[in-house]
Amino acid sequence: MNIYEGIQKRRSIRSYENRPVEKETIEKLLKAGMQAPSAGNQQPWEFIVVEDKETLEKLSSAHIYAGPIKNAPLGIIVLANEKYLRFQQYWQQDLAAATENILLAAVEMGLGAVWMGIAPDEDRMAFIKDFFNLPKGVEGFAMLAVGYSSANKFEDRFDASRIHYEKY
């Protein structure tokens, strides 16, 4: 599969096979995240890998849309560490790029995943900070539920009416 096909096939997948994700595959996902572009190459990301079923179950109470993580074999918590920031105002863009890289890599590896937002919602960010006892200056950005799934199917979302050339 080429990158264009991966982009076309990627969907938010919320159900998974009862099968663990291999350590080597997890490392590849995280390497993909760390290859993302970032403002001034600041690379403010850190990740928490969660495979413990009890922990995944508890994380499902992070917010109303976090339910899929309880049935996933893998959760990835995407974090920002301010000690790496030189351009404070762009950390969410940096983390979004890293998150999307992970989602696209997941498709390439035959996995399904869903992005569950944490930042900028202060309650969600506080939940993650408290849950993982994050140090000062480390903030939660997103939770990803990841697992094997056959649900990734192409759905054409192209809409030419949303494209403007040279002017609006």
C-alpha cells in the first residue's frame, strides 16, 4: 500500500480483534509518530504505551467518547513535554501531526485505530495528568485506541465544492 492508499483507507476504528499488537509493531507506530514535522523541529512529543486491560478499562472513563479504548489491546497516550518547546503556541499542531502519522502507520500495518481528543479540554487534560501522575510541564494531547481490525474500508469523502482556486 502506498501513502495515498493509506490516507484513503484510514478510518476511525472502534472495534478490535482480541489479539495483542506485537512490540515490534508498537515501536514502528511510535517511530512514525516521531517522524512528524514540528515547529522549529522542537519535537515536543512523548508517549505512554498502555496494554494492561484494567488500565485501558479505567481510561475509558476519561470522557464520553473514550469508550473504544476499553476493548482495544493497545492504547497510546500522546503527550507534550514543555521542556522541548521553543514555539509554545504550536505544540498542539506538532502533536496532531505525530498523532496522524501513527494513525496512518497503523493502517499500513493492518491495524485499526481511533483518535480520542484530550487537549484542549481542561477536564480531559486534568484526567490524564492525574491518572498518570504526569510531572509539571507534561500535558496530555490525545488517546489512541489501536488493534487489529478488518473494518478499514475506503469511503470517498472528496467534495469539489470545498476547493477554491486563487480566491474564495
